[in-house]
Amino acid sequence: MSHYQSSAALQIQQEVHPASIGMLFKVFEQSEDQLKVARLNLKLQQQFGDDFYLQCYSGDQLFRLPKSTLHSLADCYAEVFNESWGEDWTRESALEEIHSCMDCDPDYTPVMSILFRDEKVIGFCWGFIMDAASLTDESAPFSSSDLKRHESMNVARYWLSDVSKKKQIHINM
């Protein structure tokens, strides 16, 4: 039996080209953004305990969030806006709002950061990444009145064209 195992190991070694070994290590490399989140999580855990962590999601990743996370997010959303803003959110209405932001215009990429304590959502931030050309007076990310939306669009256009000179924008909600 040991002959078969060593033979199999030799066979695998013969199939791996030496030039591809470096590619194996790239699988374990982290992007600069992943490293920043990892450092932030380390700092969170050092200051508040191991049960705190931040997760970031974008695009289709949002649709793979577990139902339990979505419910916890909706509960957090309702709690924050009911207590801080005197609004009247329920889990169901908050879930509808969350889903409406996830099911956005195809020209927008939804992004979300969620702060957890164990499995409970205790904070969140979401927004959209979009091309400057996608920014119109009717842009859906702005849920304020038509007058405020128009003012917001003008400010966003100004920052894009005159200040940052960027072709993409990230809009926090």
C-alpha cells in the first residue's frame, strides 16, 4: 500500500510544472483591500473582543447573504432608524428597503459593509458604485424628495467633474 501512495505522490509531482508553483501561492495572497479589512478586524478584536468583525460585500455577493444575516440586518436597520430618526420600521419593511437597494439599476454596483458581534448585525453601511454617466436627476440611489434629489445630483456632478475628476462615484446611503 505504501508503494501506491509514494507512487501517487511522485505522479502528482511530475504533473506540476515548476513554473506553476508560484501560482499556487497567489491563491493565498490578499488584495490591498482585503488586507485593510483584515487589519481593521484585528483592531476591532483587540479593542472590543474576538466576537466583533467586519465583512464587506459587493454586487452578486449580496444575494448570497444567509437569510439569518438579512433578518439581523433588517432588525438593526429598524432599530437604528426607529430610535434615531423616530421612524416606524418593521423587520419586513426594512427587508423590503434592503432588497430594493440590492435589486438596483444594472448600471449601479451595490456595496455593503456589515459589522457583526458574533452572528448579530450591530452596524452597517451601504452604497453604490456607478459610472458618472449613470448619474441622472432621476437616479434611484437618492431617496429624498425631487428637490433634494436634484440638489444632490448637482453636488455629485460637481465633485465628479471639478474636484475629483473621476469617472466613477461611490454613493453612500
